[in-house]
Amino acid sequence: MYEKLVSYAAKQLELDASQITRDSTFESLGIDSLDIVEMVMDLETELGVELELEDQKITTFGEMADFIESKLN
């Protein structure tokens, strides 16, 4: 899942994939809340799962990947 997130960010948000690590925060990469919402909506459609982030404190790519994986299991 982590690789899928990095690939998405590199393609859709025009980021350099080599600069993204599991510990990279969305803020440090210039990803704003609208970008996160769009990413989550795209992933929900692609994966066929509902991702409710409202109660979650997710700030890094690693945390997002772990959260999504927990919803898939």
C-alpha cells in the first residue's frame, strides 16, 4: 500500500517519489487537506473500500498506508 501511495503522489501531485519516505509528512511535501481528500476519494474508488479519516490523526505516508491496510483486512 505504501508503494501505491508514493506512486499516486508522484503522478497526481507531481512529487519526486525518491523524496517520499514512510516518515514524510504530508505538510513537509506541500500536500494540503484538499490534496489528501482527493487522494482518499481516488483510493476509495480504486480499492472499493470506505476510508473514514475524520477521527484519525494521520500525518505521514506510513501512517496512511498502515491505516488503509487495516481497512482492507
